[in-house]
Amino acid sequence: MDLRKLLKPRSVAIVGASEKAGFGGDTTRNYLKFSKNLDHLYFVNPGRDEIFGRRSYHSLLEIEEDVDLVILCTPQKTIIPLLQDAARKKCGGAVVFASGYSETGEEGRIRQEELVEEANRLGIAVMGPNCAGFANFIDGIFAYAFLVEERDRSGNIGMVSQSGQIVLGGLDSSVMGFSHVISSGNSCNVKVEDYLEFLVEDDDTKVVAAYIEGVTKPAQLAATFQKAAQKKKPVVILKIGRSGKSQELAASHTGSLSGADKVLRAIFKRYGVIEAGDLEELMGIANAFSWLAELPRGKRCVFMNVSGGEAGVTADLSEEYKIPLADYKPETREYLQTLVPVYGSVNNPFDMTAEIGYNVPVMCKAIRAISADDQVDAICIAYTITPEVWDVTMFRMVQAVSIVREEPGIKPIFWIPFIEHSRHPESARMLKEAGVPLLPCGRYGFSILHQVLEFAAFKYEKIEAAIPDCHPAQSYGMSEFESLSFLEKQGVPIPPQAVAASHEEAIQAAKTLGYPLSVKIHSADIQHKSDVGGVKLNIQNDEELCRAFDEIMENCSKHAPGARLSGVLLKPMLKPGVEMIIGVNNDRDFGPMIMVGMGGVFVELFKDVQLAPAPLTQKQAEKMIQELRAYPLLNGYRGNPVCDKEALADLLVRISEMAARNKNVIKELDINPVFVTEDGVAIADALLLVYGDEKER
Amino acid sequence: MDLRKLLKPRSVAIVGASEKAGFGGDTTRNYLKFSKNLDHLYFVNPGRDEIFGRRSYHSLLEIEEDVDLVILCTPQKTIIPLLQDAARKKCGGAVVFASGYSETGEEGRIRQEELVEEANRLGIAVMGPNCAGFANFIDGIFAYAFLVEERDRSGNIGMVSQSGQIVLGGLDSSVMGFSHVISSGNSCNVKVEDYLEFLVEDDDTKVVAAYIEGVTKPAQLAATFQKAAQKKKPVVILKIGRSGKSQELAASHTGSLSGADKVLRAIFKRYGVIEAGDLEELMGIANAFSWLAELPRGKRCVFMNVSGGEAGVTADLSEEYKIPLADYKPETREYLQTLVPVYGSVNNPFDMTAEIGYNVPVMCKAIRAISADDQVDAICIAYTITPEVWDVTMFRMVQAVSIVREEPGIKPIFWIPFIEHSRHPESARMLKEAGVPLLPCGRYGFSILHQVLEFAAFKYEKIEAAIPDCHPAQSYGMSEFESLSFLEKQGVPIPPQAVAASHEEAIQAAKTLGYPLSVKIHSADIQHKSDVGGVKLNIQNDEELCRAFDEIMENCSKHAPGARLSGVLLKPMLKPGVEMIIGVNNDRDFGPMIMVGMGGVFVELFKDVQLAPAPLTQKQAEKMIQELRAYPLLNGYRGNPVCDKEALADLLVRISEMAARNKNVIKELDINPVFVTEDGVAIADALLLVYGDEKER
């Protein structure tokens, strides 16, 4: 859908314009106060001839020229007739503030469907319903319903939010500058994915910030994220739904289903989309990118403090937020030592002492020397900026930063204050002009610095998403033998196996496989083989094999009456190793997601799993394994042999490719366990769930 | 040491008083500007007759009356002669700003020792050296060297810090009100523990906040914490040293050793001392207690929002910060439903909609109803307070809160904004007057609310600390048999065991113990018995026993040549269960610390251990076990039997009591593993390290 008439209209009509408080009046006042050009603005109100000294039309149809955008401040029941009028004025966009739609239950949901149908028929892109509107600071269009303080908010952050209040939060922030802010509300025929795509493509937007509750166009979302990753344009998203309670609230708020939360987070990670945990983080991260002159080339940071105590706090926080501390080259250290008093010591975090912090030329020298060190990627000044300059050290440090940033080759600089404050406006302005983000205080600042450094270091590997074409309702499970055979045919390495329906077949198979063997019931109807006595391990010879065969058949006849017994499955006993599990779950939005974790209690108790969309590159697979907290167990833990991690990564890649190829076939795959040893990997058991009707196999 | 002349002086002399910038001038200006009573203030400067229009004395000895406190703004080499003069004026306290002491290395350390000696000889309590001074807002004495903005800072927070800059951070905060702020610097003959004790005892101080780098008087610290716990006076501490880097910095900053960081955190926990992670948390927590009208009776919270989006964020953050959401009683829910529009739903977090938030009387009704619900312990409004009132909802909500707080029986109310800001001063004032803490934004606010609720719920169980009287340099290890026998004599239950030096003794012992048995080498010289072939398990009969005996003796002669072999240790095979480890480590400051964790990789990889000072009460032991992340494994995980956790807690208590009794005897104890089953606990192995010279046994 074309959003140009909606977001960049040439002519605008406010329907329900008014001088009174409320949606109509507040929108009118906001528009007059904050918009750049009022030449093609029209007020419509059947009861008024004039509003704030401007002509008021009694109907859209009275307006002489065509109208690109209508802003409807009127109640729900008036909306469809107004859209019909608007269409006759060649309107292509509408903002609908009215509530009473999908957020109110079944009846409202039906009303919203009617609205979507009519808007589509008329070719009008609708923002809302149940939204707060938008502001386009590039073209100067302020179609937003909540009153805000008067001040320049133009900049390069594009923000879209399913909550109008959260847009207001952004507008309330004293530091943020926007290209566009959009309150998408219930997302009728224009979805949050459409706005995201617009903002990612928009050249006036340097960084995209979004608050989302759910996803309705997964393929478009993935494609938009991919586009952003390729352009290296940062996208920051606050997605509620980490807790069950917030998932519940999202459903009742804008009627969206939050979907599988973990899946969406894995998608974010794939494309380097930055996740924010709350509003302050959302805004702080967006603002960091907005102000930052250029991205750091690496993650190694030098922190500069003017207090031993604050340097200590900085050390603790930089470790907590995984910000690597740069090691100075010896010549840098020696030079800095000449700048501090004799008792001072050059460290990182670097307690500069007042000798440096208080002295603009010396501070400039220190920053230049640190910046010239090729072991340093970024500099962060950690010092509180107070609302007024009573502590001159602060202002001198700001001046020094401002001076050096004019010079070529200076590395990116960040600033983190220690306490929450409004900041001294002149200092903030100087830092902004110098391209030095003034981050929020303390933990927020360190967390945001970490996120910016991670984004800068992120390398997107292009890989096609495997979004399924269909979502069949029915599925059925395969037996272990069938599951393993399926994997094998798809190029996934599996240990040798054979099925046998008689003693003779079993003995014959044992000749090829070699003892010792494991023997399990072969039946598509029995999932939990041990529970029905269907497993015998460590079988050493023909005699034990025949006995095992008989006992298994007898046990299963008794404990699983009615199950079709097709004989037994024979496999050589595997060399035990570190037990891992690998799973595939075909998400209805984003397709097959691959999961890896350490077997046993690790997965369940410590939630130590990694999840990513299939397919994977070798590097992505390696990273998933390395990011497991139990990774040291694979890597020569306590004198154990180092496991063949490359083989494990390779197995993950093959499974992921198989899952992507079979995105319309495989519903679930559970490989549990796979043994990893110094010699390689061995899948011990697998269960496959495939789409389709079992009766039609 | 008596601190009254230092912190509450009747007469004060500033030595080195001046009109120029620098320590002397800034201190003089600060004193004149912020102190209440200048009647007994004297300036001393040998080169001046008048300073800021007041007489300047050329020497302390010229002053007519006695001087309680001298503030020395002069360099290091003048300090001891000035203290000697001061002593002749019956001085009892001195503030020493000068640096050049223990923070500068060995020579400085010696200078500081001389200072301590002289100050003690003269009976003068010295603040510093290398400090920034103090302010006593109760008596109006401002002996602080850094300039600050002019504003009323009096209140009920008592703050002490080893960093002067961090005191300045507190003074910079726009919300905090203090009884005392103290920059302790290098802590010469008055330690941070002395100031803490003063503040805990001081009736003008409602909450104590401290920044500390190290501990030098552990017994006094523990006693002070105990006093605070008994008075239920909150103590909030920011202690750097979580990272190795910050431990290093602390050593070079004020010359203090940070000690065993984890031990100190366990001590905090024992006494309900609240730990802050950075400055904003330190100040935010202190300020929450400072403003709060009364402590909540429990932890169940209702959150009130005016936005679905913000309610979702609130839900996620309340889960993340472990704040239990209250369930309304049905009548509360029904009543609230009458206050919201039809489409609104009553939930927690409660999106009140503008119908309530915008309407003062209705908002009052909602708060009253929620407050009257006995399933609710506290209320938290989560809404941004902007610097100006352009969003009237905000101000109306503040008004409503302010009105209801006047009424009897209203539960404690907190306020968390979503973004960092300076706050509308009038709203902040109204909330402070109403006893409603205005917390810092977002994550900080939720984390602080959690800490306040935890403190309110904390019940201190009085128990005597076991701080050792001596720290012997030598120690030696006991054999497993000796270790277990020691435990048994001390009332710790251990499984039956016997030692045997011959086949005959072994067979005899087996008769009593019963097969199957484990057989291990009995030698004080062999710690890792398996490594030398010194262990045989699951021995079934006399014949196997004799063979095991011979093999073990042979293996150990071969692989541990020279070790004294005293025969073998026999024990019945234990029923396997969940493997735990229990350890004791005798901290040189705080005595025996007891550790419990799940055996194997859990302890090392997931750091899933709990640490506490010995002795423990049964409740404390139970809590330690419950707080293990692997706790579900003991509690009937995946259909396994529920383990006897009471027996495990009882074992912990007995070991802790033994460790406390033997605080001058035991250096270390390592019990690994202890098996926990549904029937109880069984110690499988133990190694004891005791103080003393092995040769003198």
C-alpha cells in the first residue's frame, strides 16, 4: 500500500476540528502550532463556520481542491461515511482516532473488519483506528492528538508505536529529534510492518524506533529487517510479551496476539535488530544512534573518570554490561602518565584526576593520545552533567570533547552521567553538535553503550528466510526408524541402523552393524519406548539379541495393546559424550526455528538454549553453540577432551537446511540426545512430526 | 572513638581559610553560605588579617575560646604541627583534605601511620586525609570542600562515602535530603565503620547510605548492621569490587583492600543491608526510604497505568524485578469495573484509561478501593512526570494521590516515571509531602521498588556472629576418616565407617557395616584417592574385599611413593541421590562462611551457590537451599521423588554450628558430595583443613 498521501500529504482536512478540549480541539491546536505550512489545511465541522479565525467547511465535499489526507476526530459511527466522502476528494490517507474497534471484543472486531474492507475498496490507507496520529517533522505535518510542550523536535529518528502514550513518551523526551512519529493504533489496513518498511526506506530517517505488541505480516517484517541490516540502519524495538501477563494485556489493548515471543526475539537477533527492555532504553538507544557521528570500528573502550570511586563503579558496570576495556599500547600509557600527577596512575577506567579534567588543553591531549591508540575503538566519558554549571570540571570536559571532535581521525566518543537529571542545555547542545551521544544515566548508559557497540560489530550474513507457504491443520508422528531415515535421505549424518522383523533378520543385521547393539521396538504407534519395556541396551551376541527381541515384542504386546509392532530397530551402541538436544519447530509466522541446548536439566532449569530461524550459515551455527552458557562443557571442561564443535555446528547447518527445504513438510523435529565427543557427533534418537493426514500416507 | 566534637562541633576553625578558588577558598565560601550559625567560627591564615570581612587569626593558638573542630585546608606537611596546636585548644576533631598519604604508595602509607599515631596520642578524631569533608544539615555545619548549587538539602538521609566525588553526586541529586554527608577519604583513625555506627545510632537519620571500598573493622561492621536490623533502619551500600578491575582500582584509590567481595555481600544479606549497584541506585533506594510514609506490610503490589502499552511494559518489568502482582478480591474488581468505560478491563497492571486518570475524584475512589483490598500491600503509579504540566493527566493523578494519602489506612504508594527527566517541582513536592516516593525512571524504579519491598518483608533473626580471634598462618589437611570422625564428634551425622590395616580387620569391619561396601585408601598424605588407584566401589563379599585391599595398597605404593599408608577406609555403599556440595571457608574478617550448591558443573558453570556466615538458623538454612536455582531438582523434578530438604537444612545448621564453635580451629571444610534422597542425607566424602602445625599434632 502506498503511504505517501497518508504520511506526506500535500493537502489536509481535519474533520471534527474544534476550539474545545478533546481530540478535535487538541488536534486542531497542535496542527496550527506545530505544522510548517497551513496553505492547504482545511477544517471541517458541520456546526461551525470559523475555527481559530479560519474558515470551517460543513462537509469534506465542500472543499475546493482535492484532499490527500483526512484527520478524523469524530466518533466511530461517522467514520465509514466520512471515508466515502473523502474518496470523492481523491483522498489516499486517513487518520482515525476513534476507538470502539478490535480492542473492545467481538463486535468491535467485526466493525474493524468492515472498516478495513471499505478502506481497501476506497483505496485509502488508514492510520488507526484507536490511534493518536502522527507527526512528520521533515515536511512539517503535525497530525497528532495529544498536547505536548512547545519545542523543536525535528531530527532523524523515525518512530512507530502501537501505543499512542509511548509516542508521547518519545515526544516528552527532552533530547530526541524525529523525522517521523507514528501511533499506529489497532492497525487496520496499514500495519506496523508497513510503517517500519517506510521508515527503513526513508532517507530522512537515520534510526528506526518501534514499540510493537504483535506481528501480522511476518514475511514483510523479515524482508524489512533484512533491508535495514543491508543498509546498516539501526532498528530498535520495544516488544512487550516477555511475561505472560503482558501478553494477556497486549491482546486486550490493541487486539493483537503477541505470537511466540521467543521466536520474534530470535528473528531480531538474526537481523541485528536491537531489542529494548523499556521506554527509557528504546529512546536512549535510538538517541545514541541519532547523535553518534560515526559507528565505532570495534568494541574496545576506554573510560575516562575524574574520581577513583566513580572509576570503580565504571569498572563494575563495564564488566556487567560486557563492554571490553581496551589495553593501552605502552607508548599511550607512558604519554598519559606525563599528564597526570605523580601519584596518579594510568588505568582503564582512567581516573584522570582534576589535573586533566579541569584543564581543557590537557584533556584534549589525553583524548587525542587515547584516540590515536589502535587498540582503542571508542572513548566514554563517565561524569555527571548537572542542570547548571556549578562544577566547572564538567563544562571544561565538555569543551575539550567539543574541540577534539572537530579534528580528523578522532574515535567515537560517548558520555554517561551517573545520576538521573535534566542536563545542562548548553552542554547537551555542544555534545550533540559534536556527534557525542549524551546517554541516560548509569546502568541505562552502560547497557546502551553495549548495544551500540554490538550493533557496530554485527555483520549480517545474507540468507534467505524460509517462511512457509501453508499451515496444514493435521500432522502425524513418524517412528524413530522413519525419522532417522528421513534425516539420512536429506543429507543429515546418522549412525547405521537396521530394522528386523524376525530373529533371522536381526542376526543378519547384527553381522553388518557389529556388537554391542541397542535394540528398540519399531512401531509408529509407540513414542515412549522405555515406558513399555521396548528398549534393551548393550546387547553383546546373537543369543542375547534373540532374547531381547522376544522380550521386547512380549513387553510391547502387553503394555501397548493395539499398537502395530513392526519388529525391532537395531543400532550399534554409541560412544557416550556430552549430551545435546537439537530441535526444530515450524513457527506459523517465521517458519522452521532451530534450537540447540545441553541435554538434561540444563535446558529446562537454566533455560540454556539458543534459537534461530533456519537455515543457518556455519558461522551462525558456531555462534549459537558458543553462546550456550554450558559451552565450556564442550570445550575441554576440567581436563575432559575437547569436543568436535565443528561437527556439531555442521550438523546444525545440515538440519537447518533440511528444515528450510521442508518448510511445508516438517512440523517438528526432536533430536534427543545427540552425543558430542572428540571424534564427532552421533544422533542417538529422533522424532519427526510431519504435516498431513496419517491415513493418507 | 567519640565523634561528637568532629561531627557536631560547638566551635570551628578553618585553617587555610581564603577568598581564592581552591580547597581553602571553596571551603570558606561553602561554610559561610550554607552553615546555620557563624558565632563560633574562626578563620586562620598566617598571611591574612581579614577574610570575607571577618577577622583572620594568624594561628590556632590566638583564638580566644576552645575549638572543637579544625578544618585543615593546608598541605600534607603542615598537618601534624597544626593538630598539635589544635590539641592545645582542646580540639577533638579535624578534617584533613590534604592528599599524599596511603593513596600514593609506600611512603605515603608511612606518613599516614604517623598521622594516625599522633592523632590518637592527641585524642583527635580525624576525617580523611584525602577527603572532601562533611556537612551536618541538622546542626547546620557545612565543612565540605566542593562547590555545590545553592538549595535546601536538609532531610533524613545519612550518607558516608570513601569517595568525595560520590558525596558530590548525592549533593547534586535534586531530590535527596540529608541529615549528614561524610566523605571519609583514606580513613585514618576514624573508619567508615565508625561513621556507619554513628549514623545508625543517630535519631535524625532515617536511612543510611554508604559508598565503601573496603572493610577494616569487621566485628564493628557486623555489630552496626545488627543494630540497624534490630531497629529496622535501612542501610544501603554501594560496594565496588564485583569485578577484578574495580578491586584493583580501589587498592590504588584510597589504599583499601576490598577483601573477599562475595563474603561481604553474604554479610549484607544476613543483616538485610541493601546493596546498590551504582550511584543512581544508591541514591534512589535511600531516597525511597527517605520519602516513604511507612513500610508496606507485604510485597503484593497493584500497578496503575493510563496506557495499554505502558501497562504491558510494567507487566514485563514487574516480572523481571520479581514484584508480585496482587490479585484483587472479587468485590474490588467489580467496583473498579464500575469506574472504567465498558470496553476497559480491570487488570493488574491496571490500565485505568483516561476516565480514571483524568478525573481526580474517580482516581481517589479507585485508590481507596484498591487500598482497602486486603490482598494488596502497596500501590505503584507508573506514569511519567514531565518537567512542565502540559499533560494535565499527570497533575490530576498527583493531586488524587496527594488527597488520598491524607486519609487514614491508605496503603503505601510509590510512583515510577518511564523516562529520565527532571520532574515538575510542584508535583515532586506534593508527592514528597504525601510520603509517596518519586522513584527514578523505568528499570531503576522497578529495581528500587523490589528492594524496598524485600527490606520491608525481611525479618532479622538474631544470631551471634562468629568472628575469629586469631588468624594462624599454618594449617594442615586431615584424612577422610579423620575429617569424618571430627564431624561426627561435633554432632554432624555421618554414615558408618571403619578403618582396617589388614584383611582380618577389614573382614571384621565388613560384618558390622554389611555389604556392598566402598573401599578407599586411608592416608593423611593422599588427597585425590582415585588418581592413584586408591578407590574400589561396590565390593560384594569377603573375597572381593581382600582383593580390593591388596590392589589398593599396591596401587598406592606404586603411584604415591612415600605416602604413609594406614590401611583402608570402609563404608557401606550409599544410596545415590541428588549430589550436593557443602563447604566452609573461614574468612579472616567475618569468620566461617558456609556454602551450599548443587554438585558437578552447576557450581562452577552456573555459579549456583549460596553463601552465608555461620552459624545458621533452620530458617536461614532453608532459605539458602530454596534460593538455589537448581532447587527444583530437590523438589520432585520431572516425577523424581521429593528429596528430604529438611534433613539437608538440618545438616547445614549442624555444620554451621560446628564451624562457628570451631572458628579458631577449622580453616576449610569441603564436603563433596553429600547425597540427598527422599530418605535423608548422606555425606559421602569430606576433607577438613585445620589450623596449626602438622608436626605438632
